[in-house]
Amino acid sequence: MHGPEGTRLVGFDNAHSVSGQSKGATKDHRHRLQTVRPYGYADAASLLAAFWYEVESVLREKGIWT
């Protein structure tokens, strides 16, 4: 999810490794506002649930969703 100015607000991917992941580990991680953290991928359904949870959380935090 991106904001009106194009800034990524929420995203999950595995395109690059992030701090805190050991060499050779899966590269799955979560982007939330200005932070990037490892994400323990289990399955597609859990990933979608986590994505929508983070979307709702960020929208509430920004005062867009109540």
C-alpha cells in the first residue's frame, strides 16, 4: 500500500535481505511506514491476513480509518 505521494506505507516481499536475517535465510520481510522487519512466511492465507491487519493499523494510526 502506498500513500498519495507514492511512499510505501505497508508491504511484504522477499526481494532483498534485511537487517536481522542470517545469511542464507529466507528474505521474507515486512515494510511498515519507515521500518523493515523480518517476516516469518507460513502460507498465502496468513500473509494476506497480516497484510490487511497492517493496512488497517496504519490507516487507524494516520486517522483515516476509525
